[in-house]
Amino acid sequence: MTKSNQSSEAQQLDANHSLQCISTPVMEDVNSSTDVAIEVEVTTGVELPQPPSPAVERRLPEHRPHVKWPGSSDKKLWETVNTDLTVTLLKLRGTLEKKMEKMADIIYEYGAMRFGVQEAKVRKGVPTPPVSRRQQEIKRLIQERRQLRKQWKKASEEEKEGIEALQDDVKTRLASLRRAENLRKRRRKKPFHKGKKWNS
């Protein structure tokens, strides 16, 4: 074997040894660091930082009357409001979440006490349309016709003739009133013609 071959083999062996020497301590360092972290957590009781937990669902606030805040053009008043609220909010103690929860209530109470709130509008029921005399008369005739039918069923043959005459009279009056009522409704629903010109 020549000297050149021996020198090349010696270089390969040295390279392999050097790689093994480098890689082994790195793995040992990684393992040792994790072991140390675990030991610190167990022995000293220090908790390692955990991933943030999902936000807790909060209940929506109840509906409150709107505050009568000043207009945006009143800059001086808004500067006073900003100063007052800043001083009040800086006095809050606790965590950031607690401060955020109280902030909305503090701002609302401040505005309500200083500027007042808008009164809630009372919803009125839909008014029933007035009943005309014709509609009242139609309703009365319908009831009268029902009574005549009941009387006709219990009446004798002689009485039935008189009841039938009354029924015919009620029927005629009822038809006339209904015809007039339908005509009135049709006139109200009749659309306005665009081609019609008003006299100047």
C-alpha cells in the first residue's frame, strides 16, 4: 500500500471521528436542557408559560337607555369629558381584563349622570279603524237574519209566511248596504292615473 492511500484513509477516519464527537454532545445538550426544565418545574414549583386558553364566552349586557352625549362640534366639552374619564380610569386597579370589563360601565354611568339618558319610547298598539254606521247596520241585519232563521224553524206554517216576508226585507236591505260598502272600498283602492292632468 502506498503512502498516498494510507494518508487518504487516515483522513476519512479522522473525519468520521470528528462528526461523531460533534453530534453526540449536541444531542446530550438538548436532552439535558429539557431535563433541567422539568426538574425546575417539579422542584421549585415554577410553572412554565402555557399556551393561551380560548376566550371565555361573555354574556351580552342588558339594553340600557341611550346617553344624551354632546354633539361632535362641542370640542371643549369633549376635552373635559376625556380628561374626567382618563383620571377615573387611571384609578382603576386589577388586571387588564378587569379594567376592560369596568370601563364600559364607568363611561355609561358618567355620561348618564352628567348628560342624562333618552326616555324609552312607548310603543302604541295599532289603532283599530273606526266602524261606520253602514258597517254597524250590516252587522245588526246579519244578527237579525240569524234570529229569523231560528224562529222560522220553530214556527207553525202560518207564522212561517210572516217570517219569510221579514227575511226577504232583511235580505234586500243587507244586499243594498253591502253593495254600497264594496263600492266605497273600491274607490279607496282605485289607483291614480298618471295621464290625468290637473286644471291650472
